[in-house]
Amino acid sequence: MGSLSRSRRALRGGPRAFNDQAKIRKHYDLISPYYRALWGEHIHHGYWIRGDETKEQAQIQLIDHLARAARLQPGKKLLDVGCGFGASSLYLARRYGVAATGITISPVQVEMAGAAAAAERARAKFLLMDAQAMTFPPASFDVVWSVESISHYERKRQFFASAARLLPPRGTFALIDWFKKDGLDSAAYRKFLRPIEKGMLVSLDTVGDYAALLEANGLAIVRRETLNERCAKTWDLCLEIIRKKEFWLLAARLGPEFFDFLHAFRAMKAAFASGNFVYALLVARKM
């Protein structure tokens, strides 16, 4: 079956082999402490401007880049969907003066994020909630924010419709995510992207697929940007990190899914280099 059919099935909410929610919850509950040791408090790509920044500086620069694109303002209510350890929510609350709410399906991550918020006395809270079944009232937030989370979802169409309802007129949806290039053929999918989907528990759509869903729910695209050039260095650093023997010993304890996860690091570097993987930003405003 070709990649176009796969994409349509994912957007309709059909079954996928790799991004099953129960698997994702188990994955993050089990290895979140190791993720933090592996990659730090911000579990997303870095964005290099000069090229000599540290990984941690580059990760903050990615957050700032999206925040500027979204024109974040103090006092706004922000929902961080797929908040991980809560580091982005805490940074946005501290740096931009927003009131942040983070949600995740991982109880372990909620506990870690809540502890960090308490330590900082931050204007942020964290909830255990499925992004595909959000229970907030309509127009609860000024900004819906998501970095590297939506590609995990089985029911993307449902998620985008639900997220749009949480925004008032002129509300902002700001996201960065993993995508496949337009017109990807089945051979390139099998070679470059299937190992990523399997190891990272995602299903990859095109940037245009997301844009169409945003527009179908009454949002207008105001910024669309491919970030590959500024962010590819992430995977050079990742490959250096996983050369450490302790991660492979850990994989031997945690089982084959963690081996798939570590092998996907090499697949990510190859997919970036080939151009078949797209790392991109979208900002949309509700009309």
C-alpha cells in the first residue's frame, strides 16, 4: 500500500502498527527517567543559529523560535500538548509570562513535571490527559502549543478538531513536528521512514496534511517553515550519545522495543540526510 493511502488512513483515525496509545504510554512511563539522562529536560530537537551552541542552548532556541513565530504575549493562557517533563511549559511561563497547562498520557511525566513546577513555583500546572480526548471547556486557551507530539497520535483528525474548539477567535495554534516529504514513494518509505515509525512509535504525515486539518477547523496558516537545516545536528549529537555502552546494556534489560528506539537514531540521521524526513513548523490563527 502506498504512502498516500497510509496517510489518509492515519488522518481518518484508522489503526496503525506503531503509534498505538497503550504502547506509547508504556514506553514513556518506562523510560522517561532514561530519556532525561539521555537527552536532558527538553526532549526535542535543537535549533542551531551559529552552529557552535551547546545542545541545551539549541533546544532553548527552538522554543524561542516557535514562541516568536506564535507572537506569544504575557498573560496568555497556553496549553502545552504532549508536555513531556514540563520543561517547555516552565520555560514559557518564566520567559514569556504565560499561564501554562501541560498535558501528557504518562503518569510518570506528570509526576516529574509537577515536581519541577513546585520547585520553581512556576505559573504552570500539569495534568494526566489524553490529547485525543481533551475535556477542557471551549475557548479555554489563547494558544495551543505542541512540539513533537502530534505524530504519536492515532486520531489526528479528532485531535485537531478538539484543539480548535479550545481556542477563541484570533487564538493561535503553534506546532513543530516530524513529517514525511510530499510524494514519498513506497520504497523510500520502507528504507528511510518505517524504521523511524517503528522505533519512535509515530506515524508520519506531510506538512500539507496538518495544514489541511487546521484549515478545515477554521484556522488560517500564518507561518510555515521547514527547519531541517537548522536542526539536523541534533542527530549527530544523538549518535554520539548512544555510542555509550550503558544505553545498550539498558536496552538488553528493557527489551526489543528499546533496541528499536536506539536503532531509530541512525535511521533519523539517514532520513534527514536523504530529504525524506521533514522537520517543520506551522503557526495558524483561528478566524
